[in-house]
Amino acid sequence: MQDPTLKVPTGTPIADDGDAYTFCSTCAFSAACLAEGYDKSVLRDLHVLVEHVGPFREGDHIFREGDPFNAIAAVRAGTVKTYVNDASGREQVLGFFLPGEVIGLNAIHAARYPCNAVALDTVMLCRFSFPMMATLAGRMPGLQRHLFNLLSQDIGKASVLSGNFTADERLAAFIVMLSRRFAERGFSPWRMRLTMARTDIANYLRLAPETVSRVLRRLQDEGVLRVDRRDMEILKPDVLDALAHHVLRD
């Protein structure tokens, strides 16, 4: 992890709209397009595909399980939670998506969304027609590779916490992954505001809420974290990395 003394912005990433030549600050596809030599001014095909949608308020559903799939969406601002309900009606949290990350990739095969997506705060999206995106990707190898990478990351996020790990390891890995994802957007990896409730975090990690609270309290007592409601600061990143090592394998 990076040096915690590094001065970087704090808070939740919010996209700007770029300008005639540059992409939005959290654009999920800008790196792939720029690698192909396309800037915003010449990428006319992709611009036709993009629809800015929102705002979605906290609790608003972006899509529901079983809805027809025809588009993927990149988060511009806010946080999106995906979940399913089991046969008993109990909610199972599948993941959390931050600005610059893409929702809907798991719907490609069945052509229907296999889960629900709900806004945890004020959410803005860029929606892309998937059929047209797939056609464009066929002409842009870099974009095609990027789509494959996004699919791989989506699978990785879903599987990384499925092993037989302790509660400490699971929670440490979750915080480390969240820290890295914020850092990738140019925001502080050390100070962050959690838009998801502890009950949602516990659900995602397949732990009891009381267990998550107990581990957080112990990490605070040991000086690893500072937690004030939903505001979190990582004070000892090396300790957290060591706890997460067996889960993340890096």
C-alpha cells in the first residue's frame, strides 16, 4: 500500500464531465480508449452509446432481478449495491460498486439481470448499449481486452472471500480492497467514508453483524483503524495487509 503521508483527496469520488477532449474523471473505459489512440473528440461511435442517467436516490433500484438486459452501466458518482433474495426472502449481498466500476456484466449470458442493483446514496450512471458496445469492441482490440478484464475482476470480487477464512481476514481483505479501489480513482486509500451499512458489510462477508462490530472494535483498540460511524481511517496499513494476505494472496 502507499505511504499514508501522501497528500491525496479524501471523500467519495465524484466524476466531472471532462470537456470536448478529455473523458469524465471516473470513466470506466477511458484507459482502453486512450490506449487505442482515441480521445473524446474523435470517439464519435462511443459517444452515441453513452447515456447519462440519474440521479438515483438512496434506496432507488437501478434494475431488478429478471429485468431484460440490454445495457451495462458505469458508476459516475455514488455507490451501488447488488443483491439477491434467497428462497426464504433473505437478502444476500453480492457486491458494492464505486465510481469508475461497471454494473450489469453478469447479465450478458442470460440476457436478463440475475440480481438487483440499488443505490446506497445519490448515484449517477453512464449507460452503454451492450450490443453496440460489443460491436465497437470488435473494432477496438483494446476495448475488447478491457471488457474481458472487467468480467474477470467481477468474477474475482465474487470469489475472493468465498474461502475458509477467519472473520479478521475477511474484514481486513474487504477494507484493503476498498482502499485500493479508492486509490485507483485518485482518492485517499487511508481515509474513506463507507456508504454501506455494517449490516450490509457483514452480509457480504457472510459474517454476523456482531462479529464485524467486534473485529472493528478490536482493530481500533490495537490502533490499526480509527472508525467514527461511517468514517474510517487506516492507521497501520502494514498490519491490515498482513491480515488480508491469505485472502488476497499478494
